[in-house]
Amino acid sequence: MTSSNRIWAASTQRWPVPAKRRRWVRRTRLQTHWWPDHDRKNREWIAAATPLVAKHEAVLKPALARAFDTPWEKRPIHVEMRYYVTNASAYTAIFPTLITVSSSSPRTVGPAMVEVLFHESSHALIVKARDELSKETRNRKTELPYPDFWHALLFYTNSEIVKKQLPELEPYANKYGMWQNNWPLALPVFEKDWRPFLVGKGNFREALKQIVADSAK
Ligand SMILES: [Zn+2]
């Protein structure tokens, strides 16, 4: 027991709690009350997702690499499990790719486990497509309808490819109304200009140029 603990334990006065003590209380509560449950939930998520990834990765990795015209990373992608992820179910840092996924989010269960893991992995693959969209937009001296238009393309591409493997998946953007609420102009353009490329017709750069031609303000 540290000296600050003894001071706290002996005191009957409402003294300000030292910062060190506050940290200790938080840590202790987490370890004794929440952490075992959170750890168990994290491990359950990993146990459920691992065989799904193993079953589908041999198809999904090359399909996404082709769609984004970017090789899949050679080394394994690290995924951190967290019980809570604030304001999201998952997020990703790139260079190097580090994915963080919530094990408690109701949005990342069943086939959505595969969707979220490959969506987050695709954040490392979409840089080239994002640059192409920006370049074509500059060439045309125009603007795309949404600043995060590239993210709409990522959602569309990943869910189209994952859904082929897992037909029971209801894609995240459909399920949570993102095509209506976030990017109402994007879906018809992707259906017309990007879907043919995803099923093997045309090429990456021409498809993106057409997307800009049909989306620009
Ligand atoms: Zn994303």
C-alpha cells in the first residue's frame, strides 16, 4: 500500500483526492470489477472472428487489393481489441496499419466482424484511389459532393466484395442509413461507374475518372 492510500484510508475528512490516488482507484476498479468481463468479451470476439477471417481471407485480400489497385500488406495486420471505442465501432491508423475494434458494439457481430476487419484494413489500401479522385477533381477544376467521398467509396467497395462471400451480410452503410444520410448522391454513381470495374470490366483509373465526371458539382 502506498502512502497516499494510507492517507486516504485514515481520513474521515473530505480532502481533495490526489491525482495519484484517483488513478489508483480507477485502475483498481477496472482490474477487479470491469476488466475480467471486458477481457472475456474481447477474447470471445477474437474466438468468433478468427475462423471467419481464416475462411474468407484468401478471397478477400486479393479482391480488395485489385479493387484499390494496391498490394495487400505482406506482414500481418495488428488488431487491438477494446471493449469500448468512443463514437465508433472501430478505427484505424495507417503507416503502419493498426486497427482497433470494439468487442461490445452491437454493430460488429456475426458477418459484420468480417466486414469491419476488412473495411478497416482497406483504409491502408484506399490511398491511391483517394489520390486519383483528388487529381481528377483538380484536373476538372471541380469539387466532389462530399469531403469524405473516398470513404463512401471504401464502404461501397468493401461491402460489395465481402457480401459476395457472406451473402447474409447486411452492409453497414445500408443498415445504418449512410447512403441516405451521409452520401445521398454517391450510391447511384458507384452502381453505374464502379460496380462494373468491381466485377471485372474496365480499369481502375478510368472508372475513377468516370466517377468524378458523374459526381462533380
Ligand atoms: Zn472507415
